[in-house]
Amino acid sequence: MSNDPRCDAVRAQLEEAFWSRLPLAAGDTNHFETCAACRTYGEELGGLGAQLASPEFAVSESVSARALGRARAALAVDGQAPPLPIGYGREFARLLIAALLPLPIVLAWNAALFNVVGDVLAGFVPELLLRIAAGGYVITAVGWAALLFGSIPFLAHRRATQSALR
Ligand SMILES: [Zn+2]
């Protein structure tokens, strides 16, 4: 690690450029031209690719120090909840809307069903038995609804992860 935050930022950019095999951004090349320490760091990093392929693999101290620092920072995040995949919110909203849209029709249909069945059976089935049957029906329906809506976060997570991998 260096003491100058500008050097730190440039070295982070160098690492990004190295790992993504992209050229350095214009703003960073300016600093790179004037700062000998960062230039050396860039050369060491550039040699890393060749070194990795060689059987006598050795990394310079500055490269390994920064790599260790980044690894420690990444490991320090462990223990927290992992971030949600990109597009999770959109998938969640899409699934929730798809589940909510037919809900008024389903509720109206069930209300109508209750009335019709209640009217038909009211004459010869005891009132208490009708209430118990209706209660069982409602509990089952609530259970299915809980299963349906409770699965949305998990489904959204899977769909967002799959579309991120594509
Ligand atoms: Zn520098």
C-alpha cells in the first residue's frame, strides 16, 4: 500500500485494467507518466501474467501486499447477507403483479361459490357443519396463498441470478 490516495486509486485502476485486459483510462495514464512508483507497480503487475505461467512463480512484494489487502477486505464482508442479484427488484415486482392480477377474480369467484353452495345446502345440511366446511375451505385457501406469495422472493432471486448469468 502507498500513502498517497491518488497512487492507491491509480493502482486499483491498474489492477482492474489488468484483470479485465483493458487499457488504462486517460486520467490514470497522466498520473502513470509522472509517478515512478506507480509505473514500477504497473510493470510488476504486467509481469504477473508471464510469472503466473512460469513454473518458478514469484510475485513482487507490492503486488502481493495489495492483493492480500483486497482479499482481507473481501473476507471482512463475509458474515453479512450477500447482496441481491442485479434485476431482483424487477423480477420481484413482475412476479408479484402476476400473482396479484387474478386475485380479485379468484376472490369474487369464491364469494359467489360460497353464496351458491350455502343457499343450496342450507335446507338439509346443519348450519354448524356448513360453517366448519367453510372455515376449512378458507384455511386451505389462505395456506395456498401463503405458499404462492411466500415463494415469490425465492423465485425472483433464482430468475434474477439466471438472467445475470446469461
Ligand atoms: Zn502514484
